[in-house]
Amino acid sequence: DKDTWEYGTICYVGRLERRKGVLEWIDAAVAVAREYPAVRFEFVGANILGTAMMSGEEFVNRRIPDDLKMRFIFHGQQKRSSLPQFLSRTRMAVVPSRWENFPNTCIETMCSGLPVIASPEGGMAEMIRDGQTGWLAANARSDGLAEAFKRALATPPAKLAEMGNQASSDIRQMCDNKKIVQ
């Protein structure tokens, strides 16, 4: 609905692990968050960033300043069947992977009608039309993701809805069963 396109969350779905670009995404989100005080972030997926010296939760919390922590919500691992409940309150999804050949998360979020902010690495660059079905970062680093995120946040709610519809249409044509089998 209109409120979701205007005030919905920015959602990352996937394991919180280094190769998925989640650290770069958190750093980019933190860099931009103060300019946009109404923006909230959701993370859905198991946190496997931990080391022998520090838990994954502590690792993430050290990257987010105390005054911003309430805007970053980590839901942990969830059943696949619960993902629609998270995506229904989301205005855009994020797929910041540093390496990805066939990004299922990108396909699933686009199919759900969401535009996607993504790194230019791997399959996302082939799936997203920059400015039309999402936003491709100039690079997979936090500065590139932050720039793409700012462009996304500057997009009016009605345009976000239009982009989400186009994302769903594009990815369904690109990844229909016949084409995948070929």
C-alpha cells in the first residue's frame, strides 16, 4: 500500500556472512541513516559472522552506532514460509553480495514486487535494470552501496511501486521455467 512504499523497511534476506556483502551493506546503511531519520532496516537470516573471539551479534553491533541501533532489526533465521510477512512491509530489498552466480534472493524479492538495491557482482547485474527495476551500485564496497541506496531513497513512493511491478514482470519473463531449463 501507499504507506509501505513511503515508510516501509529496507530488507536484507539471507545469511549474514561475509561473502554476501552484509558487512558492506551495514556500513553503507549506517553512513546514510542519519540523513534519513525515518528509514528502518530489517535483516532476516542466520548470523554466521562470529569468530572464536566474538559472537556474530557482537560483531554486527560493533558496526552500528548506539544512536542508530533501534533502527536496525535482526530477526535471525526464519522459516521460508514467514518471508512474505517481512517482505509485505518492505519498500525495497538489498542484495549486496560480493559474489553470486544465480541469486535466488534477488529473484524471490523481485518476484514479490520489490525493487532491489544490489552490487554489480554476478547475476544481479543481469537481472536488474538500473533505475527501472532497482539500483545497481557502482561497486560492491560500502561507498558504492551507499550511493545506490541514496538514489533509491530519492525515488518517490509511486515510482517505487512502479519499479516493483516492473521488477516482478521482468524477472518472471527472464526466469520462467522454459528459459531456466534451456
